[in-house]
Amino acid sequence: MSTNLVTEVQQAYETQIRSFFADESQADAQERILLQHAWPLEPFAMPSLQDASNREGMPQAVLDAYDYYTTNVMEQDWGTVHSVTLLVGEHITFSIYVETDGSDGWLEIYDIEGALLGAARTELGNVAWGEQGEIRRQVQRV
């Protein structure tokens, strides 16, 4: 996997996240009401991976990430786990995006084969890339 592809994919996701929060910060009161239940990657949401039929054919690494965050965030009732697909150039990507009841978040991105393309912590529009194990350990520290 080329470094250029990883960089391109990470930048595409960052752009979506930053753009969402920039738009939200410029919204008037009425627009904020409409945005209050929206999330940055919502236009690219896949059907929930909680449904077994939606898991068929999905790379195991994506399912493992979804299950990890579901167990450690959603089942603990302090956040929501979303599954996403985003086309970056000619590359299909899958990701797991986690938003909390606060402003914390997590993001893991995979290619169509299940190879990790990036793991990050998010804080509103800020995205901090890091090593997957460390990113996941931060779930336990919140």
C-alpha cells in the first residue's frame, strides 16, 4: 500500500470532518438545531453493522473495529458507533467513526481488503492520527 494512498485517504476524511465542524460553527441558531443530531460522515453512512445481514462480505478488520467500539463505547452508553464508506479517488474505503456524548471521537479507516489506512482521535474538527493500539487504548481512559 503506497504512502501516497494512505495520505490521500486520511486527508479526504480530515476534510470531511473539518468541513462539517466549520459549517456548524458558522450556522445560525435555527441551523444549529437542524445540525444537533448530525455527525461529520453522515452522508457516507452504511447500514448498521449490528444487523448480521449488513456484515456479510465486510472485511473482518472492519467488523472487529466496529465490535470493539460497540462493546467499549456504545454498550457503555457514552457514545455512538457508525460505519461509513467513502470513495477516495478510485478507492473504496470503509471506516468506523465513533462520537461520544461530549466532543471526543475515534476513527479507523480500512481499504476494501481490510488493510488499515489510519487510526485517529478526533476532537470536534481536529484529527490526530496515531498507532491503532494506542488510539484504542484511549477509549479506556475517557
